[in-house]
Amino acid sequence: MKVTLVIGSLSSGGTERVVVLLAGAFLKNGFRVSVVTLNGAESDFYRLPSDVHRQALGISTPAQTFFGFLKLRRALLSTKPEVIVSFIDRMNMLTLLAAAGSDIPIVVSERTDPKAHRIGWFWTKLRWRTYARARRIVVQTRGALDYFLPRFESTACVIPNPVVSPQPDQGPSDWLPAKPFLIAMGRFTEEKRFDFLMRAFAKVCLDYPEWRLVIIGDGPLKRKWEGLRDELGLSDRVLLPGRVKNPYPWLMQAELFVMSSLYEGFPNALCEAMACGLPVISTDCPSGPREIIRDNLDGALVPNQDVAAFSKAMVRLMSDREERQRLGARAVEVIDRFGLEKVAAMWGGLLAEVLEEKRGARG
């Protein structure tokens, strides 16, 4: 099977990592894989397998190049795919428009909860129109699936993100903080609510002077949240090391993973932490954590954006090493539940189904 994957860039981010993982898994399963990105290779954070055919178009984001999709159309057609898979809402719409008039089946993949993630009225209306042309609409959770029902009941389906085993020796670990520490990871954007996390930590940190909080990542709100950290008097208790190429050594040294998101898709960072045997605390936000964490079995879910409840959960686990070990021992089962081979097989089955439908329509 010849499949072309389309995404804005291969910069740091959960979706970008999933594209690279799937590209490798598809190659292993005998697919011929091409990847088309809008951004140039200079923005890459992740590296594709060498056997993947890559086209980096060197143009800007979908929102800024809405009327400049002819270059994308030429790139897509030049890969001669049997099926195209596009990732992320605006990129999906642009891909569907760029491939209009061709008989190439297109699968689009939403990467967060569309009920919570606002893209503006114009893009929302365009999504409903263009997604009618997609052969499948893939979401990551049952919660996100509800957004597309009942209108797209025949084409919408759920495929979770793949989880891989920890790879602590892959790349440098750089400097690691002294134990014990809690850890969080993600882009410094509003929906991650690292300000909420710091406020929750501020309520308990005086009672646990040996503990620190590490937040790995970068983004537009980093300077604002650095200011909040200092305002809360946490400059020596909250560490913001920036982006880390290989997070596994940090995760393996941490005692507890915390996620404070307002909403999510299917958070890779949460799964990576659990794969390392870390107990986790997460807001019960739409739509991913509840479908990953088995509350009180391998982690803890707390009411969304409830600072007091989050602080209470922190205290419970920071003060009880045996409880952390109990939850962490079951957390590693996330690798079996959402393993790369299992998820890649789900994708392979879906793509084969789409191609069979196309052949049936022809004959």
C-alpha cells in the first residue's frame, strides 16, 4: 500500500511524534510511505526513518496559506498515493481542498477534543463542509467522537495514540534535578494550564520542602508563567528547563507525573509517564485522561480545574511512597493497552477498508 501522511510540520508536539511513529510502523508492515509537510525541514524536531519519502514545502501554516494550496496539491499528487492521511483540523481541511477532483481517498485525523478546542466560526463551518468528502474521520477518544455524531456516524471512528516502551538511552539526558520531584510536560499554551498546576503546588510545597516541580516544554506563555512562578515565590521550587529531546531519563527519575490540562486529545506525555511506571494525577478534562487512567488503579483523576482537589491528590501521593509504587506498578500496562503494533494494526485495517470500498465503488 502507498500511503501519504500530511501534517503542518515535524516540530515538537504530540501529533508530530505520532506521525513519525506511524511512518516507521507502516514501513515495517510493508507500506510505501511519503510524508508531506508545509514547513521546511529546518523546523523539524523529530526525524523520519530514512526510507520515508519526504516533501517539505517550505510554506507557512494552513491558516496563512488558505488560498495557496496549489503547491500542496502538486506535492500530494506527485507522491501517487493510494490513500492520504492528514493530521490536525486546519491541515485536514486544506488537504481535502487541495486534493479535490482526484479519486484518492482521504482520511482525516482530529488530534484534540473539537468540542473544547475553538477554531473560529469560519473554520468550523468549513470543517462540516469539507469533512463530508473524507472517507474516514479518525478521533482519539470516544468523547471526541460524540462531536461528529450523528452526522458522520458512518465515517467517524476512534483510534488512540500509540504508546512505545521507554527509551532512556536514546539521546542525551542533560542535567537532571535532585530527587524527589514531580514532573509535567507539554507546550506552554493556555489549554495546558501550567498556571493552575503551579498554584496547586504552591498550596502544598511548604509542607514538603524537599519536593520540587519540573515542567518540561516551551511555548508562547512561558515568559508569563515564569513571572507567575516568581510571583508565587516558587523560583527555587519550580524548574522550567525548556524543551527536552529525550524526556525518558527525566521521567524515570521523577516520583510522580501531574497533568493540569483544561482539555486534551489523547495526551502522549501522560502515556509516556505511565509507560515509565510513574503514578499520575490528571484533571478529569475532556476528553483523553479518563480513557487512559483507570482511577485509583494506575493513577488519580480529579475534577477539572479544581485547585483544592488537585492539591489534595498531590498530598496523598507525595506523602505515601507505597501508594505511588502501587499505582506505578499498574501504570506500565498502558504499553499493552495502547502499544504501537496494536494501534498501527488498527490504522492498517482502516486503510485497507477504505481501499476496498474504493474498489467496490469502481466495480
